[in-house]
Amino acid sequence: MPDSYQDPSGNTEAFRAFAHPSTESPAESPAESPAAVKPSTNLPLIVGGIVAALAVIALITWLAL
């Protein structure tokens, strides 16, 4: 390994520069502000459950014939 290589985990400043490559400071980041946080929705889970239930009902009906 060359001597000029600096491990990002070696100090806090290097790690932060590695982990947050954007030029914005973490306090200015819109993704971390409370107003930018969107509430999670269960819609995909509900739709997936309905599709799975219909598939099971269709399978049972097909096997019963």
C-alpha cells in the first residue's frame, strides 16, 4: 500500500469527507431536516397481501375443481 494512502477511518474528518462526499454540511442537508422526512406508507404491503390472498384463494378454487 502506498505511503500517501490515508485510511478514511483513521480520523473523524477524513471519515466524514468519505461518508458525506457532498459539499453541503450535514446541518444544511435537506434529507436530514424534519420537514423533508416523508411518513412511511404501508400501501405496498397491503397491496401485496391482497394479491397473495387472491392467489391462495384462486389456487384453492382451482384445486377443488
